[in-house]
Amino acid sequence: MDVSRALLTLAIGTIGGLVGYKLKIPAGAMIGSLLAVAVFNISFESLGKIPGGVIIAVQIVLGSALGMSFTKGIIGGLREAWLPALIIAVAYLLAGFVVALIVSKVTGWDMLTSMFSTAPGGLSDVVAAAQTIEGVKTTDVMIMHSVRLATVLLFIPVIVKLFGK
């Protein structure tokens, strides 16, 4: 990717991200930038691929941001919550594996792409991890997580209003 295309991608992503943020869309900065770049890429011409070095830099920033969320209080809280946390993690992994099998059968995707597509986690985190594994179709992973995220963000407030206190 040449410098002009990289700058154009960042400009389009920044505009879309700011619009998503200003509209107060949940995860609006990420969703807005994703949609803006995707629409441009589909409507006009391919912007190419982000160089591997940039992906590594983004992963470092994401890892640092996640690391900052760990505090002594959180580690202390694990003393009480380690068993439920373990149960939840195992249940997510098992459910993800079963759903990945179904996705693989329905779509014809390979199991690796299907596993990343059904893995619990944030869109940016899972896609960033998927990009480091050769053979994973990150576009498919991004589509699945975008649909999952949009569905959750649209329906959880409705479900809580209907069944919550």
C-alpha cells in the first residue's frame, strides 16, 4: 500500500469514525470507520491492504489498552470469581466450537475461519488476532463479528426493557 492510499484510508476511516462517535452509536468510532472505508472500497476502488507493520502496531496499542484495564482490584476480585470465570470461559469455548462446526457446514468455510468467526470477544480484538494466523479469512471473521455486534447492540436494550427490572 502506497503512502497516498494509506493516508486516504486513514482520512476516510477518521471521518467515518467521528460520525459514528458523534451519533453515539455503540462502538461508533470503530463501526463508523469500518463502514466508511468498506463503502468507499466497494463503491470506488480497492484501497489495498494495510501493511503488516501497521497491523502489529495496532495490536500493540490494543494490547496496551487491554493491559491498562488490569488493576490490583481486578486481580483481587479473581479470588472470588475464578470458578464462575472458568465456567464461563469453558462454556464459551464449547459453544463457540459447536457453532463454528455449524458455520463451517453451512458456509463451507474452513474450521479456522469459522472458529475465529464464533469466538467471543470484541470485533477489533478478534479480527486483530485472526490477522496473525495464516489461512484465516479475516474478511469473513469481520463480517460475522459485525453482524453479531450489531445484533447484540440492537436487541439487548430491547430484551432488558422487556424482561429486566
